[in-house]
Amino acid sequence: MEKQNSEWESEKASSLEEARGLLIRWQRRAIIFGIALLLNVASIVPFLQDHSLHAHFYSIGRPLLLLSGCLLTAFAFSAAQAYNFWIYLRDLKKAYRNDSADS
């Protein structure tokens, strides 16, 4: 019986640590993509109409605009994954807390 409890505790700890690691990984990705998106959007502004580099919009500004769309998609996906892993970690903590209260 004691061996089963120690196995259960180690399994519980490893699953919590794995979920925490996944959450941290996706949070970092979301932060990196968010910063890249912010910088990209800021770099598009000089190519807009009535700005100094508008003459180069089609050669430089349009690819930057397309890149911002890709970065927005990557940011949204990574933020959604981070949110999902945060919910998963929260639910795991609740389940393990309730399970240990029942024992």
C-alpha cells in the first residue's frame, strides 16, 4: 500500500511538472511572438500613406504587412496554447487536491 502511495505521489509530481513546463514554454513563445508582432507593426508605419517611405510601400511595406499577418496567427495560436495549458494545470491541481482530500 505504501509503495502505491509513493508511486502515485511521484506520478502526480511528474504530471504537474510536465504541465508546468508546457505552460512556461507556450507562455515564452507567446511573449516572443507578441514582441515580434509589435515591432513589425511599428516598422510598417513609415511606409503608410503621407509618411516618408510611402514610395517604397510595395517593395518593402507590403512584405512587412504580410509578415505581420503571419506573426498575428502565430501569436494567437501560442497564446491560445498557453491558455489551454494554464487551464489544464489548474484542473490537475484541483483534481489532485480533491483526490488527496478523499483519501
